[in-house]
Amino acid sequence: MLPSSSNSHWQCKLPETEIKRLQALCQYQILDTVPEAHFDNITRLAAYICQTPIAAISLVDAQRQWFKSKVGFMATEEPRDITFCAYTIRQAELLVIPDTLADERFATNPFVVGDARIRFYAGAPLITPTGFTLGTLCVLDHVPRKLSCEQIQFLRVLADQVVAQLELRRNLKDLKQSIIERQKSEAKLRHHVFHDELTGLPNRALFMKRLKSAILKKKWETDYLFAVLFIDLDRFKVVNDSLGHMVGDQLLIATARRLKACLRPEDMVARLGGDEFVILLDNIRGISDATDVAERIQKRLSLPCNLSGHEVFTSISIGIALGTTNYHQPEVLLRDADTAMYRAKVLGKARYEVFDIEMHDSVVKLMQLENDLRRAIERQEFQIYYQPIVLVDTGEITGFEALIRWQHPTRGLLNPADFISVAEETGAIVPIGYWVLYEACRQLRTWQSEFSAQPLTISVNLSSKQFSQLDLVEQIIHILQLTNLDARSLKLEITESTIMENAESATAMLLRLRDLGIEIYLDDFGTGYSSLSSLHRFPVDVLKIDRSFISTIQANHEKTKIVQVIMTLAQNLGMDAIAEGIETVEQREQLKILRCRYGQGYLFYQPVDAQTAAAIIAQNKQ
């Protein structure tokens, strides 16, 4: 615990701009606030990277040093005139004191000679975009020591992250205040955006939002049922053309009023535009509830309307689509209801039709794709393409990533984007993933035998559903035995989200795999949870830097900085890194500067079939 003292043991002369600096600090409204996870994560990471028992985010006020976040002590503030950070804020560079007793500025300081026994200090100034230094991100130790170049660099980066969090926090506070002040005007605007001006009914945007919610609810509550009714006035154009637009508008208003009168409070009726209306029937018992409402509406709207002295008769055609678990997008459900309505018009108007599977070819095609997918393995329609992983410096091949392709009998060669999502939804991804793993191991063993002088490895992607299989390790052991492949030649790629979904069980699974000698690659790193504070807890060997960072590494300074941080993180945690999607010489040169050893991308090789990959290996061996 750091000591507290009201005595002035030494004084540091305040800069002339101190008043403006204190005003800038007050603008952030950060002093004396409760702990926040974003800042605590940065502090813990600073202590971990620098291997110190003490770390803090220190904000220097007029008479005190206040800690927004801290590790290794209990105090919340200390007198400013005895703090190390009071010196740090006077300079733009990181202040490092390897041995406080050997520094005449601090040799008699109570933090040094008192119970705290602070012998080492390093503080990175927290400099705002306007140039004011608010405080420091500092690390301290009870013994003299030094920081490596990488630790110093990382401390600076983390200090930048503290400032970024402060900026974000202040902007969010300003935004909240602005929202409060403009609530009334925004409420009016929201009503205008989501409602039809003529009838006052919800418009397409609001209806689609409500329909999307109903679809999501159906996925979680299997007993929940809803239906969409698509309604079109049969003779509206005749009325509009013969009696004028004013009467036509009156007919639309009267129709809206009658439709609302036929519904329950929990249902919604909206106007899509023109003479088209849609209804969402919420929480119904079955299709009969929807058809009963359709009949009630038709009966009500068949009555004449008196519009500006004209007695107007009209009828409606209705299409009904029942909300089932097959629907994932509100646009698809609305389309099917529209299709059923069109069929009602074709069959004579003034009636309703319920959508069935034969009404739209796309539904049939989707079902056909699912069926084809289930039989693709036994028909041997899947192929594996192999993309070399190389040394960035030399281009020498060190291994391959296995990438699946589907040679569809009628649609040709399909990329994973065309079918993997369907495979995930249907569960077909599990047997497909097993086949990919087996075939990749078998092929690699063949290459190792043929090109014995060259040590090659294979990396295979595991989906979240594969990773959740309780017997996954046993499956992998069985495949290694069948193919006679050394486990050290197999690398498994998983995403951040797969690990973070259930961190405890994932860690246990990864440790079992590592015990076999299998290395774990963290795929698409930086695009998912990016839990830097907990990454060191997971048995991961390699970080794969996502192609989105590599593609703009020259033009985007922030992306370059992120890659630099990832590389530093990997090096400090004893990991390697592989850059994905290297396409230009400039990207390669930048990665060389950042000391990224491994990479893959079109600059080196595209994914190729097994025969072409063998030829590449042979050529690379020469």
C-alpha cells in the first residue's frame, strides 16, 4: 500500500500552462468516479506486460494524484507534491527511474524510504489530442529494474489506449446529454420516420422492425406463432382515376380505420405504400386464427363507404404467410405473403390464399441445397484446396491451410460462403468437418512421405459446432492413427468467439489437444472478442492476423499500429503470428519491418488443388 502524507517533502515547479491543464482534466469529468472495466483491463495488462506488482492510471489534480485504476495497492489518492507522476506530466516522453534511491530527486521521497519501498518507476504521460497531459499510466516495483524496448513500446501504446477511452467516455457523456435535450424533437421525428403521413399507420420500416422481432422470438419460443397478411385493394385504381385522388385518399384512410377495428391491440397494421397494407397477427394458435381474421376483414371491407357524397364499393385480396422457424429474414416472409396475395388475385380477387411451399421456386432451391449438402460427402463431391503458409522473408513454404470447396453437380465449384452457413444450420458441418480433417491429414502424410526432406504442416479450421463435440479429441486421435500422421504436424484453427463462448471448457479442450502435440491457431485475431487481458490464459500458440488489417496496412496508420500491437503482444506471450491476405509487395515489406515471420496470401500462392500443391512443394524443394 502506498503511504499518504500531507507534508511537503519536495516541491516541483508547476508549468505556466497548469491552469489550462487542470481545466482540461475537469472537462473529462473523470475524477472521483467509480472503477470501470475498460480502464482496469488496461492497468492489469500493463502490470502483466511489464511484470511489475504495481500499476495505476494516475490523474494529477491541483493538490493530489487520484487513481482511476490501480493494481497492487489500496489508496485512492495521494498528495501531489510527493508523487513521481508530478514529474512525468512535465514532459512529453515516458519517464523511467531504474533505481529511485540512486536518483537524487527521489532518494528521500516517502514512497522510497517509507513502508511502500518503491525502488522502480516508469510512467507514460496521458496526452490528450489537444496537447494537455492529464496524468500517467505507470508501473512500479519494490526492486530496481529496467524495462525492455518492447515493454516500453507497449506501455506507450497502452497509454494511448487510456486516452482513447477517456475521449470515448467524454464523447459518450456529451452524447447522452444531447440526447436528453433533444428527446421531444426526436420523438416527433421518429413518429414521422416510422409512420405513414396519410393514414397515420406504421410504415414499412416500422412493420419490418416488428416482423424481425417476431421472427427472433419464434426461434427462442417454439410455441409462439404469428402470421402476416398482405392486403391489396382490388379496385383502387378505378376509384382513384374516376373519382379523383382526394376520394382515393379518403378510401385509403377509411380502409386503414376499418382494418384497425378488426384487430386486437397486440396486432399491427401498416401501410406499405399505394393501396397495399400488411398485418402482423401476434401470438395466434394456428392458421385458422389467421383465416378467421381474413374473413372478418373481407366482410367488413365489403360494406360501402360514403366518400364526399359517393357511395364506393371495393373488395380486397389477401395473402397469408404463417411465421415458422424456416424464416430468418423478414423480407422473405413478406415476399411469401405477397406471393400468396398475387395468387389470390389470379384466382379471381376478393379472396385469401395461404402461402405454401410450391408458390416460390427459391424455397424449393433452398431445400434442394440442404438435401444436396447431406449427400455430398457420400458422393465425394467435396474437395480440399491448399493455400501455402510461407516465411515472409524468403517465401519458403512451411505448411498449408486446408480450405474446403464443393464441386456441385449442377452449380459448379462452390466456395464455403455458398454453403457453410446452411451446413451450420442443418448440423451437416460436423460430418463435413470430420471429412476435411481426415482428408487433410491423409494428404499431408502422403506429401511427407513423397518429399521426406521437407517438414510440412497442415492447419485445419474447426467450426464452433465441431469444437463443442464432447468426443472431439478422441476423433482427432483416431484420425491421426488412421493416417499415421505425427500430431505435431497438425495445427487447428479456431476463432476468438469459439473460445470465449465457454472459456473454461474451451481451455480444458485446448490443453488436451496441446498435450497431444497439436498447436492451436487463433483465427481472424482482432475481429472478435479480442480479450487481450485474458488471452494469456488460453493455450494458444499462433495468432492469425485477419486480412482486414493487412489489406490497408500501408494506407491506414491505425491498422498498422494495431498489427504492431498484435505482434508485440504475440512476442511477449511467446507466440508466433501469421498474416492473412498478403497481396502486395508493399504489405510484405511492412510485415518484415514489424517482424512478422509467417504469412499467406495471393502474393505468394492462391489456394490450389492437391495435385498443384504437390507440384509447388516439389518446386519449393529444389
